[in-house]
Amino acid sequence: MVDQKYFTALEIAELAQRLRIGNVPSTKRGVQKYIEINGWDRSPLCRDRQGRGGGREYHWTLFPEHMVNAMLAESQKEQALLEQKRAMAAQQNALVKLGTTELTARQRSVMEARAAIVNAVSQYQIEHGASGGQAVTAILEKCVNERALNSLARAANDRAGQNRCISKSQLYQWIKLHKEQGIGALAPKATKDTHSFPAWFSPFMAVYAKPQAPSITDALDHLRYKSRINSDDLPSYDQVRRSLKKLDKTRGTQARHRGREGSLQLKARHAYVVRDTSGLMPTSVYTADGKIFDAEVQHPNHGRPFRPEITSI
């Protein structure tokens, strides 16, 4: 339902203009005449406004049916955007909390790209009042024509070669998996076993992955003197460094830093960050990208050949 119950003539005019209600005036004076003609000022649903300069205000049930429907549609859209914003925040938290041993760096990168495209479909559906099929078709077109989504599509497809476009059936499958099983279901299957680490690595990480961020040497000393692990079973400093490098390659740098860093720092290490633009006005944010022109032209000042830089906004 509509949150605000009573509206002044000026608020009705602004509402009609925003919702593009054709047969309701969009000026204060026009609305006042409209109210007189339709007898709203004589209705028990009209009342004196308390404070803020006085005047009169009118209950929304006096409005024409098509205006009420437009108001309800706007309210539902705002609620849907709010719910999607909460879902995206929960998804981002799920990414941070995902276990270090569950995914490789490749799997996580592909999963995040697929999640971004699924979110783009949902966002388009809400903002344009489109059906699921219309939103899927529109986003697939954007994946071909827009640089940002094209880059995500190539990462999400996770295939070698030049032809890496997303098919409609793939996108529908990702949407279904995300809805039924959550973001983790979007990760591709591991191509090989990358989870084999020495027996000492798990106890070492239990000490190393602390908020105090101990050094490798400090963690080894803790294992040696406090955990009373046999020195013959302890690795050398170089062995630990090699295993940490392997961890970076197979599971991403987040795996090494989880436990040592907070959620905000870990979030900065993601392949992408979910951002909500529903509160931004048009032209609030610009993106610019420059590229050197791959040919020489005559300089407008000195006349010698040069390669200009083309910047697209």
C-alpha cells in the first residue's frame, strides 16, 4: 500500500509529473482547479493540514484509479529494489564467508562473474518492469555490445577460444541454480585436484590465520614451542613460503588472508564488488577510457605526424 496517506495540491502535482499521469495537472494551480471541479475539497477525506504553513490535503483514495495504480506500482518497484539490495548484500557476505578450501581462484572468479550477470538480469527486470524472458534477452544483448558486461560474460563462460558468448539456455540455468541453491552453485567444477597440501599445513594455517597477522617465523615458533609439535614434523621457512604461493595460485589470495584481515579488506580482494546504483541520478557517475589511435595523423598545431589519444565517455 501507499505509505503516505494525505497529499497537498503541490505534492499531487509533483506526483502526477513524476508518474506521468496525463489527465492530472502537473502544476499546483492546475491541481487546485482539478480539485474544485471534482469536489475533493467537499469530501470528508479532505482535511486541514497541521503546521508547516497550513493549507488543505487530500487522501490518496480520492485520486483517479489509474493514478492510484501507478502509485502502487511505484511502491512495489521501490520495495523490490530494496529487497534486491538486501539480497545482493547477503550475497556479498556469503562470498566473504565462503570457506578457503571450497573453491579455487578460477572457480571463485567464474562464480562471481556469473552472479554479476544474474544480478543484472534481476535489476533490469525490476527497473523496466520487464518479464524474465525480456530481461534475459536484453542482458544478453548488452553482453555483446557493452564493454563491462562483455568482459563479465567472457569470464562467466569459462571457455577457451574466441567464441565465448553466453547462450540463453546457459543464462536460464545460472538463474535457476542461483535461485534454488545460492551463489555457490554458480561455481564450475574443479578441473583437477588442487587441494593436496602437506599434513603440517592445516595446523600451520590455524596459527597463521589470526587477526594479529603473525609472521611465518612467529607461526612456526608457536607450533614448535606451544603446540609441542615434533620439530621433525615441522616445515622449513622456505617450505611454508612455497605452500603459501601454491595456496595463492589454487585458491586465490583471499585464502591466505582470511582470518588475518577483516571482511572489508577481504571484499576488496574480490574479482568484482556488487554495487547498488538505485540511489543515483542520471549522470551522477561517468566512466572514461582512453586509447591511443592506431595510426598517425597530422597534428593541428605543428603539422607533424602523431598518434592521438581517443577518450570515450
